[in-house]
Amino acid sequence: MAKLCYLLCLALISAVYAVELHAEPDYGPVAYEFHWSVNDPHTGDIKSQKETRKDDKVEGQYTLVDADGYLRTVDYTSDAHNGFNAVVRREPTDIKIPQPAAEPKKLLAAKIIAPIVHYAPKALLKVEHPAEGNYVSVSGPVAQYKY
């Protein structure tokens, strides 16, 4: 049993030493630039974005037309020293966002066949007469005390 335990420990130690740790490869400087936009007058979906990155500094801007017709513009930057910073501006526009046409609701009156009941019938309770004595009901027929 001791030999088996010794071999198992030796196998675990050799497995740990077999794993080599490598430094993460340096892929060089990171840089990209993109932009996109949508302008759909039928649905009122109007928005755009552009962004550039060089190493760890990101700069960008996005715009969109809110449901109330204001143009929201967000200019943002991000880097390792200052973190994420954004400046938001809202400006009125003459763009009218199309609203879906509200369908008039149709109210249908149904003929009432059954009569309206304004009262409920009394429940039939089986009342047992208690033994002689004075009884006080505090919170209904369940809690009875004999004095």
C-alpha cells in the first residue's frame, strides 16, 4: 500500500513539473477603425457610430435620434490612465419619428343572461349545544372559553 501511495505522489509531482508556463505572446500594437450607420425613415431608426483605437487608447462617437425627436450625441474616450469618459449632448431636430397608428378599441356589450346576485346565501352550520356553563366567543366559534 505504501508503494502505491508513493507512486501516486510521484506521478502527481511529475505531472506538475511537466506543465510549462509560457509568457503571453506579444502580438504588436493594436489598432483599428470602424464606422457604421442606419437611416430608416419608415421606422424612424436613425443612428451611427464610429470608433478608432491605437494601442490602449480608444476614441469614438455615436449618435441616435431619440423617440422624442432629439439627437443624442455621445463622444467618448478610454485609456489606461483616465478610464472611460463620455460627453453627452442632446439637440432638438425637426425629424418626426413615425408613431404607429392607434387602432380604435371596439367595445362590445354582451347581454347578461343570468341575474345579478347581490347577496350570498347563509351557510348552514351544524351547531352543537355546549355543556352547561358560560361561554365567551372571542374570535369566532372556534375560540370558546369556559369561565
